[in-house]
Amino acid sequence: MRIEQLEYFAAVTRYGGLRRAAERLHVSQPALSEAIRKLEQELGVTLLERHRSGARISLAGRELLQPMVDVLESVERLRAAAGDKLATRRLLRIGTVNAGTASLVLPAVRSYQAANGGAAVEVRNLQQDEIQVSLAEGTLDLGLVNLLDGDDVPPELVAVALVVGRPAAVLPAGHPLAARSEVTADDLRAERFVAMRAGYLMHRFAHRLFGSDLPAAWHSTDGAEMGKMMVAEGIGLTVLPDYSVLGDPLERAGLIVTRPLAGDSTVVTMTALHRRQARVLPAVLEVLGHLREQARRPLRARTG
């Protein structure tokens, strides 16, 4: 068994297929596939279910993925301890919901790279469930999600609260409702509404806010960033965590504004997640430190 075989299999699960993994690793697809076949023969299990439409990780593969990731991380720590500086340049994989991208993740990544000579970072915009599953599987190192009151995270993950805020109505700056100090659910029902697609936390909150009486004109989109752009273009109004809007380039440019929701006391928290393990990668702890530093800054100063 060779370390590269474990790396190849982990790459297939990370990038979603043999072709993409081969492209990222700069090896031929047949060579990558053959290396994994030899690993399967040595372990006596089928790691990938191969079909004409592509290869998918098997049940046995999912069960063995975490032990493989643990081995790779142990090898990486060994190399680092031996003074192999290349090991410290490992790609750091961060998953984030849209609400955290502009206000926290990008400034934190910028600070991390400035302190580490442009260290390689992969940032993926994902839904909360995808982030939690990827962290548990070891295909992400750090994740940022929004949590409502009472939301729990899986026991195998550690949660670190970064920013606490409230859901707020997001409006074009020139909209009549922008002249008010707060906006009601009835106000929003009477307007074209831009909802987050199912699977996003704000989709769940919108249904809690409106109950069974949804706005008649209901649009859907993937994530806060597109939602804010749709509001700026006058397509409709939306509801997002206030911290995902204040300091956003569209808000700083005077194109969108937020207003509190009348009678709503919901708390939403931007939370960093990482796997619970005996030794957390130093790069994860370092980026987490930069995220905390960004979270302590005033909202409007984070992206400046």
C-alpha cells in the first residue's frame, strides 16, 4: 500500500469523480484508476462503484475514507516534524454558506495568505448539510454555517460562534419600505419576495416567518450573494442575517439596505465548524484565529 494510493482515493471523493481528480492531481485517469484498483485488491474491498456514467464511492469506501484521511494527516504531520516545508503548504479546504463569504471568509483568507506567503486555499460555497457531511468525511478542513436558536451540530464536529445577529429584511435603497424603521411580515407578503432555495437556513426561516401564508410572488435563488444582487436589481425583497449585508459592497455602494423585522426576536449565529480530533491542523487553527479577528471588527470595516 502506497501513500499516493490513499491520496488518489481521497481526491476522487473530494472532487467528485476520476476525471476531475486526475486533472487536479495532474496524472492520467487510467493511471489513477489503476492505482485505486490495486488498493482495492490489497484491502479486499470495492472502494468505487464504476458505471458508464462515472465512478461513485461505495459504502465500504465511505466507511474507510476517514481512516485514510487520518493516515494522510499523520503522514503530513510527520513530514512537517521532519522539516519538510512542502508539507505545510497543503491546500486548506474551506466550505462556507454565502452569508459568510464577503464579510468573514475572504478577509480572513487574505490575512492568512499574507502571513503565510500566499498559502493555497480552496473556498467552496455550499449548503449547510453539505458542509457538515464534508467535514465529517474529511473532504473539508473548516466550515462556516448559520445556525438558528436551538440548532445543533453533529457530535463529531466542534462549533465556534463567530458573529451573532438577527434576520433582517433586505430592500433596494429607494424602496418605500426603506423609509420605515422596521418591516413586518405583512409588508413583505405584499411584495415580490426572493427566497433562498430549500436547504438554506434562510429558506427555513422564511417559512417560519410567513407560516402558511407565503408571498404570492415567490422567487428562489442559491445563496445570499445572488439574493442581494436580485434585491439590488429590483427583482424582489429578501430576508438575510443582518451581518451578511452590513459592510457588503452592495450595501456600501448604497444600493441595498436592511431593516429589522417587527416583532421578531430570532437570533442567528455565524459559526465555524471543524472536526473533533486529538490534534487539529495548525492551518485550521490559524485561519480560525483570523476569522475570530475579523468577527471582532465592526461590520463595515471587515471588507475594507
